[in-house]
Amino acid sequence: MESINKSDNNFEQCLKCTICTVYCPVLAVNPDFPGPKHGGPDQERLRLKMPSFYDEANKYCMNCKRCEVACPSNVRVGDIIQKAKLKYSRHKPSLRDFFLSHTDLVGTLSSPFAPIVNKVLSWDVTKQVMDTTIHVDKHRIFPEYSHEKFVSWLEKQAGEQKKFAHQLCYFHGCYVNYNFPQLGKDFVKVMNAFGYGVQLLEKEKCCGVALISNGFAGQARRQGEVNLRSIRKAVSENMPVVATSSTCTMTIRDEYPHILNLKNADVRDHVELATRFIYRMINESKDFDLSKLKFIQRGHPLKIAYHTPCHLEKLGWEYYSIELLRMIPDVEITVLKPNCCGIGGTYGFKKENYENAQKIGEPLFREIEEGGFDLVVTDCETCKWQIEMSTSKKCKHPITVFAEALTE
Amino acid sequence: MIFDTIIIGGGLSGLTCGIHLQKAGKRCVIISSGQSALHFSSGSFDLLNTLPDGRSVSDPVQSLDELQVQNPSHPYIKIGKTDFIRLAEKSQQLLTDASISVGGSYQRNHYRLTPFAITKPTWLTMTDYVSSDQPDSLPWKNVCLVHFTGYLDFHPDFFQGKFQELGIKVQNVELDLTKVSIRKNTPLEVRSTNIARLFDNEEALDNFVRLLAHKVGDADAVLLPACLGLERTNIVNILSRKLGVEVKLLATFPPTVSGIRAQYLLKQRFMQLGGTYMLGDTVNKVDFENNHISKIFTVNHGNIPLRGEEYVLCSGSFFSEGLVALPNDVVDPICGLDVDYISDRKEWFASDVFDQQNYESFGIRTDETFHGIKNGQAISNLHVCGASLSAFNALKEGCGGGVSMLTALYVAEDILRQKENK
């Protein structure tokens, strides 16, 4: 006989110790959110009995996974809530949720008209209209669209890149492709300096993280299948798959199997972040020689504040990004306290979350402003938007900082 | 990744060991699978409160001889009296150096109040908590007992009963924290850490003082639930000055602000000394070669192994999954070391939860210098310390904090000594 109340997660490992509630950034500012323990394992038991027990207030979970990092019993608290949202929520995604999450579609439509789109999106009147009609908060600054997509730029370089003895595939993500090709160019420069040519995957779709959090699981799964097929092909040709976005990486490695039920065990270890790839190759391969690189002589130290994005903390890989920064001469690195910036991808763009997102980020913003830093460095694009909007500092990716430190 | 010492477990024991080794110039990494049991600390660290036969202890050092008779394999007996004294002193210093302000001494137990307002002996107590040299002797005649509306982890009734029993007059004051908040009347999830964050704001603190000041009356002390001072460690002194009366804290149920703060400050200290702390990662493979560990693998770092000259296991007890109970066995899930436990499961626990529970004394078997033992043979570069160890009962004997810190320092010193000999 098959059991009726079957759970596909490990909620029964929860000891009710409440440690996760201490580290939940949302619970600290929003009492409407039931919190990770209650919304996760506690309510899961009820939901398994009767789906109508689902509490719509779980929409306030920003999927930062800090509960999972804190949990002493390895309960996948954040996954439990995400899955429950997708499975039980009766709330239909709105037009706004559609636009915020379908990054490939919106990016493809916007890029050809980038100068106009950027201009229009920067007008106060546009922001006001979007605020009142589709509830995208008017305080938000939209990342600009690039006229030339990263993919088009790299395709022109394909011949040059093929000349390198070693090859890798770059999972660039939507941000690099549609908004900020410069990070992709920096990545290519660094990899070339280490003797690696950069190729695209046969087909790359948005990793799907925003689709998952906005309730489009089916679309996310379809895009995940495309990505996994391309990743498998690259791996079968002995090419590592390297990304620069910590959230894309976390999604492909962990959210695919945990949330979307996409099997990736055969290729999971081959998808990694650029900073980890460099660390690994320096230790494993003679070709990857740091001493061959020439760095710019700065003369005075660059004071860097490093912010660990929530999803990078979940991956446990901030070590590699910090180690990469330490390889650059003349930098002084301060690792900021483990606080969430509050943006949570598309979460902070929503009018109903704006105020709480800013409250969550407040301790981080204060630490950044008071530290007297030249620059903030982080691996996540949405953390970058949030930090640049909410503080007076510029924010860069560690790969960009590394690329800028190299002589041409 | 290459380190001098790899420490598995990031609670009180792991951090104590890591701080001592970093201070001696060793490069350490701590791998912690999640936040530690320090989050449940009620503001005190115990050294030795009770002997195994139930007799109460007032002088822990003097009681070591009797402990040796009753339980010769106790971790304290392995450490020995001379080192016990030295390491107890050093532990206190280590806490002070990490900005954790504690009072008390290994020479004589003092007394604290539990969240149930029960008097218990202890070794060190955070200086902002209520404590006394003699049991049940508090210096006040009239106290103002404050509690917060909707805060469920503190029970003023227990304390009121206790104080009345001691002939102390109690003025009960209930405060609505939404009136304290700088964003007036905004709802607040009334949890200890949220309250602490509220009080870390200067303006909110002043609102609180204004609301409370005229209710203090002629009380000679204001007693608050211990949910203050997550960032501002001197907040009790500040409040005391602003109110013009002595302010002290009373223990709450977990998660406790003092425990969270202690964990944070020890971790900060370790990292400021150059240590690497990896949170939320689990060791999933340990490679042994001829009675020593060559490398370990973790869930997060996958195909990048961590290599160390020395390894320390301080993965804790059942709560943090340093020990796992299977239907008929108790195992160390990380290194697969030999575990001391009773083979008959029926003997593991007593049906009355307040009786001595034998499973509390289960733990990893070690040699005379706390090296882990696997299949009967000591692993040369692996020490074990803290709650993972066997042959003590932290609850019944009241020795959890002391065993964690003293064995951690003992192990750290042993590692440094081995290095010198090489």
C-alpha cells in the first residue's frame, strides 16, 4: 500500500530548535511572515494532510537560504517553502511577475532599443506609472540594457578564442548578456590570461531562478532542461562549465534537483563559479600559473569591502572569491558581516516588499558607508544593484577587479 | 586547500581550540554544519556542579579527587588537576579576550537563576546577569520586574514566585514594545533577537527609558529578560546609567541573545586572528592512511579536498549530529571512530526524563591525550574534544561548558607541543 502523506523533503529532521528564526532576514522586519521554521517544516506537516492549510504569507520568503546555512540538522528549510509555494499557492502570478521573471524574453525585446528603453525606464513618470499600475516600486533603478548583447560580441571573437590550447564554456546568465556585457568581457580577459579560450554553451537559457520565485515552475523546468542538455554536451567534450553569477550557479546545481526535480547528478560537479575554477586550476594544473600574470602597480592599496551574497554563502564558496582578491597586489580586503542586502532578486522590485527590502539591507548599508572603502565587491548582480542604489559606493564583481588589475 | 589544522565543528569547543591555535600562529579552518548549541546557553558556563553520585560541588578543584574515584575515565581526570586549574584560568581569559564579559572563578562555584527561576551552581556567568556568591542571597529588597507583551520565551511568574520566597518585594511592569519602536505602533514579531535589535537603536532605547523611568519607583534594581545587547555589549550599563538604578538580566528560554552573542564574538575573534570559518558545510568523506588522516571532503567543496597536518573533531553530541543513534548502535557519522555506549538499547535511557540518562555519557573513545580511536587504534593526527567525548554527563554533572573549553585548550596545546617535538 502506498502511503498517502508522502514527503519529498526532510522536514521531519527538524528539531524545532528555532535557530533558523534568528537568521531569517525577513522575520526580523516583517511580522506577517510566518518565518522559516513555521512556514517550512511546521506547516509542511499540515499541508501534507490538507493542501488548504497552505499559508499565502509564505510569499514573503525571499529564498535567501540563510535558514539552511544556520540549521544544525541540515533541514532544507528554504526548499520546503519554495516547493510549497509552487505546489499549493492559489495566487496567480501577475503581469508584473511575468515581466520581472521572463528575463530572456524581456531582454531580447529590449536590447535592440536599448538607448530608448533605458531612457524611458529612467524617467520619474515611467516609474510612477509602473508603481501605480503594475506595482513595481518607483524607488528602484532598473539595470540598463546593453545595445550589443554579450553573445553577439563573443561570436565575433569566436575565431580568436578557438586559438587557445584549453577551452571552457561560459554560462554568462541574463545579466551579462542583456545588461552588462563588460563583466563577460572581463571574464574572457582573465581566462585568456590563464590560457583558456571561452566558448558559449550550445544553447543557454535563463537559469530560471526568477521564474521559480514568481510561480512559473513549468517554464523554469523547460529552460532547465535546455541548459542541462547543453551542459552535458560540453562536459562530454571535456569542457568545464564556468559561471560568474553566484545565483545562476546555485540554481543549476541545487534548485534544479531540489525544486524542479531535474536530475543533474552527472554534471553537477562540472558547473562552478569562475573564482572557484581559478582556485582549483592554480592548485591542479601547471599551466595555470599566477606568476605569469602581470599586474598593474597601483602604488597605494585599494580598500575593498567584500560582501558575501546569500546564495554564495549557501554554496559555501565565498572562500574562493576572497582568495582570488588576495592574489591581486595592493588590495586591502575587509569581509563584511554576514548580512543580507535585502534585494532577493526580483523580491525587492515589488512594491509590497520595497520597504522591508531596504530595512533588511540597512545594517549592511551602514557598515559599507562607515568603513571608508574605495569599492564594494560581490559575486551577485542583484546585490550590486541594491548596494549601488542604497549606498554611495560602486560595486564590482571579483573577476572585474581581477581583470582591471591585469596589464593589457 | 591546505591548512595547518582542520577543525570539524564550530561551537564552543571548536572555536576555543581554533582561537588558541591561531594565536600561536597556526592556519586553521573551522567547518561547521550549522549554528551551534551555544544558542541555547542561559548566560552561564558550568565547570563541575555535581559528582556522579549526586553530591553537590562547591569547590570543583577539590572535588576532582572524588571524581577520579567515581569516574576515572572522566575527561577532567585525563587532563589532571594541575592542567585543570591552568586551563580553567586560560578559558576565562579567552572569553574575556573575545569581549565576553564573565564573572566567577574555578576556585568556587557561584549561583545563577535558570529560566525557571531555579537556583543552580555554576562557574562563569555573563556579568550583566543576576548571580550571587551564596545560593538564594540577592542584595535587593524591592525589585522592578519588567516583561514585554507577547514575548513568550520569558516567564515573569517563575521569577516573581522566587523573589517573594526570598522576601523581595516585586513590582511587575509589562511594556508594549511597539511603543518603544521608533516606528510607532508598527507590529513586531516579539522574539529575543528582534527585541535586541530594537534596543540596539539609540532612539528606541531612550523611548524605553522614558516609558520605564516613572514606573521604577523606589525599586533598588530593574530586572529585564535577557534579550538585550546583540551588538551593544555594554547596553545594561548604559540603561543603568540612564535609569539611575541597578539593571540586571534574567535568563530566558532559547534562542538566547547572550548565547548568540557569545557565538558571534568567539567567531569574530577567531576570524580576526586570521582563521577561516566555513558555515553550513558538512564533511562527507575522510581519507585515512596508516592511522592518520590524509584529507577530507565536504559537501560544499566537492572535488576540492581539504588537507591539514592535524585534525580536531568537535562535532558535538546528538543535537548537532556529532553522534547519531541507530536502532542498536551509536556512531560517529564523520570519521567512524570507536564510540563508547551500552550495547543493550534498553539501558540507553530511563523512562523518567529527569532521571540520569545513560545516553548523555555516550561519546567518542579517546586515548590519554584525546586522540580519536578507530578500530582500536589511535589516529595520530586526530584529536577529539568537547561534547563528542565519552564518559561525562553534561546535564547531571553540570560540566558541559568546562569540558568543551578545557579539552579544547588541552588538545590545542598538545598539537603545539607535538609540533615543537618534531
